[in-house]
Amino acid sequence: MKEYATDKIRNIAMVSHSGAGKTILADAFLFEKDVINRMGSVTEGNTVSDFDEEEQRRELSLSTSIIPIEHKDHKINLLDTPGYSDFIGEVLSALRVVEGALVIVDAVAGAEVGTETAWNICDELKLPRLVLINRMKRETANYEQALTSVQNLTDTRLIKVQLPWGEKENYQGLVDLVKMKAYPAGGGAAVEIPEELAEAAQEAHSELVEAAAESDDVLMEKYFESGELSPEEISTGLKNVVKQGLFIPVFVADSQTKTGISQLLDAFIDLIPSPAESAPEKAEGPGGEIELTASDTGPLAAYVWKTMADPFVGKITFFKVKSGILASDTRVWNANKEEEERLANLSVMRGKEQINVPNMHAGDIGVALKLSETVTGDTLSDKGNAIKVAVGEFPSALHRVAVTPKTQADASKMGQTLTRICDEDMTLSWFNEPSTRQTILQGMGGQHIDVVIRKAEGKFQVGLDIEPPRVPYKETITKKGDAQHRHKKQSGGSGQFGEVFLRIEPLPDDDFEFVNEVVGGSVSQNYMTAIEKGIKSVMQTGVVAGFPVHNVRAAVYDGKEHPVDSKPVAFEIAGREAFKKAIMTAGPVLLEPIMNVRITVPEDNMGDVLGDLNTRRARVQGMDTDRGRSVVNAHVPLAELLSYTTELRSMTGGRGVFTMEEDHYERVPTHLQADIVAAKEKVEEEE
């Protein structure tokens, strides 16, 4: 593949709901350009985009694939993104490195949840976009209904650039409203518009010309004078329209009949801005904030938007050259890690195929192999001019599971494997929860987590089991307590002796305080450290239900020691047991984490969501609206939210989303505390 200058590059993300036909459309583009000699099938697992074994097994795109296409002396980098909501992080990453999006809508299903999600992200990023009504030959396909479903997503007017020539089993091709010609299914030569479509085509053509003229005063003046524009002028006007977001062009295609494929490739070149035409991007330079322009003459800045582990070639790092020129066999500076990396070979990916290239110009998208320190979100630049591109925000992971290694060998590699996988995906994270002594893996949903577990086993040979996570409760006390314990052990030779009198009381503002109130030397100061150590060991493991103890003041006020048998270990044991006894006299209670939850749902689902929250011991803090959607802010116990991701999707048809963060801890209701304690005792009996 030859080198392409910035103005000859187009970066476009294909986004849609799952199953709208993105992956097959990518194959259709490649077939159109004779890159492949046979289109693949998702069910047969032989498409160019879905090359991963897990994708083929699920018949579902799980990550973004790059499909570079050479067309009319231009390079079009098509990014085929997943449509399933669990993999929204892949969609976000892709949309942040393109200058335009192709929103694909199934002619049968219309705009669905994934369409709406992708559309909203494009709005936030102010991305130019085209709409494609796809798969027109399917039974029950309905162009107008699909078009209306998309129009319902936006206040921006959709403008038809093509019309379908029939639909369902009568689909015969499309009508191009710019050239005013009809193109038969199967890729035949252009013909005159059929008589039955002539009137509708002329009406739609007039609307198209008027929309194109609105973008430019010169075009508007000509349109007023002659009432018409040439095809070239229409394309020029449409490009301005798309860039300014005044209108959104709508196209028609059907991969099965090879219809609309070449016209779409032309539209990518004619209507989507090149990186050189995009707005400058803010970044952090050595002297503060700078603006990066996609230019070969600018400072080097290559943003890493995706990484992928390959069992055969190692780590693959995907980047976009935001500024400057990147060359093979050079050294670059990772500004985030402050480490030097060597780029042995630069490549362009086409699915899983690697195509080596000597240089990559500003605006282009490529990959480098086996970078040791670089992860998703890093920026590669020159050491003398370190630049960091902002990563952007990703949704918080809301679905949690506890992971455990299957074998001892897996245990030694589990942490490293989880870190490597999470480095690839900004919506994945893991941490060790000390209060429950569990390793918690967080993702966007059950399928997301399942893919991680399978990847750990398939690519890293680490077996992991998952289970529902335990809630990180805390134990504390509500009143003063007092206890004494004598530890005495005599088994021949030197014995052990230590006696501790302990008083505890609630400590609201601090976590723990240890005080020596012994008067008269009944217990030497030398043993206080051991007593405190014993108390802290109990605080870590808990007394009531096995959770850490917090907010306690412990005072040793008396005790006894033996001149021969007293040892630090004896007082450690005495302090531990005295603390356990004292806790049980001090009104012990459990505290549970209360989350601050923000739930955004369509207005029609508001009643169901509020009703459901009432069953979750929630306290609604307020309600609002955000871009036509209802928002609920509530305090909800974490214990009631462990499966909320799945349940909210079910209630709202997948359109509800929520965020949560820990707000505070509150006392667990008495009847629920009894259940938690009973569950802990049952586990101990079984063990």
C-alpha cells in the first residue's frame, strides 16, 4: 500500500446497533475494489472484520477492526465498530480518531438502541455523519419507516441523496438524486429513472439542491438565478452541509445485491472532511496547552487509541498520527510513561492482515508491534518535544464480578493478565477489595466480562472463575464496651501469660485510636505494641460477620503480666480476644455502602424505574431532564445494585443508562444484618 498525504485520507467509523450489517458492508467494499474475490458471511465466520475466534463463535463484533480501502487515489480508513452495548468503549475510542461517521440503519428494524447511543456520541463529538438505510432487499424492509425512526433521534433534518428503487423482494436498485440516474442492483450501468419514480425523484432532487445551496452564498445566489446546480456544485454544497452539521445526507445500499457500494465510496471522498480540514485539537506540550493540526510539518504526536494482544505477534498498538510524520525503524518518546520506544515496523491493518508501510502521514491510522510500555491512551512524540493528547472520558464500569484463579499456577499470573487485558480497554478495570478479600473485575455488562474471561484463558492461558461479588460492609459499634481476657499456656518449659482489660467506644471522626491508660505498671509499655497488633488483626477480619471494623477507640486500662512467662505473643493473643469480647458488648452493627446513582431513561420508562427503585431501598434525591430524557438522582445501597445493569436494560429496552459512585456508609437494617450474619455462619459451618 502506498503512502497517502493528509488531504487524501478519510477516516470514517461505521456505527450501528448490533446486526445492522456493518461487517458484511465492509466485505462488500473490499469485494467492490477486488481486494477479496468472495464476500464472507458472519454465520460462516469468514469475514475480514470479524477475524477473532471469539467473534466468530458468537457471530458478533467484539472490537473495532480497520478496513483501509484505496479508491480514486484516496485512502479510506473504515473502522468497523461493535454494535452491542457492552462494547461501547470500542465505539468511543473509534469515534475519537475519525473525522466522520456512517450511521447504518437496518431497513427492517430501523433505528435501535445501539443507533441511538452512537448518534448521541457523534453529537457530543460534533462529528459529521452520513446515514445509510441498509439491506433493502430483506423481507419486510421499509425505507420510509426506517428513515422516520432516524429522524426521531435528531432535530437536524435528514436529506435524501438516494432513493430506493423498490423494496423487499421488488428491490431493483437505487436512484442517485445528484446525478439523477438509476443504478440497477448487481452493479450495472446507470439507466434513466423509471417513470414510476420520476416525480418522487424530482421532488427529492429539488430538496437536495436547495439544501446544498444553503451552505454557501455563491451557490445560493446561483440557485436563486437558475433554480439548479450542477452535480459538482451539489457535491461541494453537500460537503459544506455535512461539515457544518446543517443537514445529514441519507443513502441506500444492499450488500446482498452489491447496490450502492461504489456510490458510498465516492460519498466518503466527496462529503467527509479530510484530517487536514478538521479543527485543531488541544493537547499538552512542554510549555502548556498547544493546538495540534493534522499537518506533516507539525510536531510529532501519535495518539494510541487501542491496543490488542495477539498470541502470535505479541502486543499490537493502534495509533492515529495527529501531527507530523511517523517513520519505520525510529525511536519515539512515550510522553505519558516517560519512556523511549522503538518502532521497528509500521503497518496498516486490514482485519488481521498486516501491510507494512515506510511512513505514515498526519491524519493516518496504523499499528506498531511489540511496544513494551505503551498502552491505550498514551501519546508517542519526540523526546525533545513531549506531547500528550487528552484521552477523553469513558463510561464508568458498572457490572462487577469477583474473579478467582482455577489453579495455583493461574493465581501467580492472574494479576498480570487482568492488567494486560484492562490496558486494552478503557471501560475495564480491576482491583482488590480488602474488606471482602476478593479480586473485583468491572466491565460494562455480563457479555463484556465473559469475553474477558475467555480471552484470559484463550490468549494468556490463565483460567479464571467468576462469582457475584460480596458487598464491602463495615463493622462498627454503637456504645461503650468492656472486656477482659487472660491468655495462659503451660506445656513444659517456658510458658505464655498475658492478661488485658480493655474498654472500647465509638470514634466517629477517626478510624481507630489506641490508648494506654494503665496506671501503676501492671502491664509494661513494652507489651502495648503487641496488644495493639492483636486488636488490629481482629479489626481486619471482623467479629460480627467477617468484615473490617472501623471507628473504634480502644483503651487498655489494666492487666497482669508474669515475670517469666509473659511474652509479646501472649499479650497479642490476649488483646485480640479481649477486643472480640468487648465488641460483642458494645452494640455491634454493620454499615453498608450507599451509592449516589444517576439514572437516565426515556420519559416513558420513568414510572417503571421509580417503582423499581422503591423496591431497592432507594431514596430519590431529585429528578431532572437532559436532552429530552428523564434523569433520576438517588441514594441506593450497593447491595441492591449488583445486577442493576441487566435489570435496567430490561426495563427500558436497553435505552436506560446509569452511573454510580460511593457516597457514604449507613447502618444496615436489623433484619438484613441478621441475614448477613446467618449467611456468614452457614459458610463457616460448611467449611
